[in-house]
Amino acid sequence: MGGLGNNWHKVLGSVLVIRQDKKPLTPHHVEASVMFCESKASVMADDDNPNHALLNFILEYDEQKQDEARLEIEAESGWKEKLTLT
């Protein structure tokens, strides 16, 4: 598989974010989710084989790493409320 086409880099598009449990979603929740995705995407983008990096990420990502990621996001954003990343 090759990389993303140029059109993917030119058009950002839009996204709708909702919670499955229909509870309120604060801007901090969305910001934390975006920061988490950006950090993981940048790690995968640096690898020569993105599919291999993604597979390793999925296999290695356990509860401890979820907790570490949550604490890192809270520290970077200054937001102290507990997050649950699934």
C-alpha cells in the first residue's frame, strides 16, 4: 500500500463528534481526543511501514498505556478532570 494521495493533504474537511452514551461532550474532551490522535498519527507517520506501525500500536496498547496517555493529555492541556480513552 502506498501513502495518502495529495488530495488528502489539501482538504481538511469536517468532523462530527458525539458520545455513544449521549452524555455532554465538552471542548476539553474533543481537544484531548484530537491531541491523542495527533500524537499517535505522528508516531506512525515517521515509520517506513505505516501498516506495521499501526499493527504494533494496536497490539501493544494496553490499559497501562491508556492511563499514561490520559495523564499526558491532562498535563499538556492543564485539564485535571479524569478522561476515559477507549
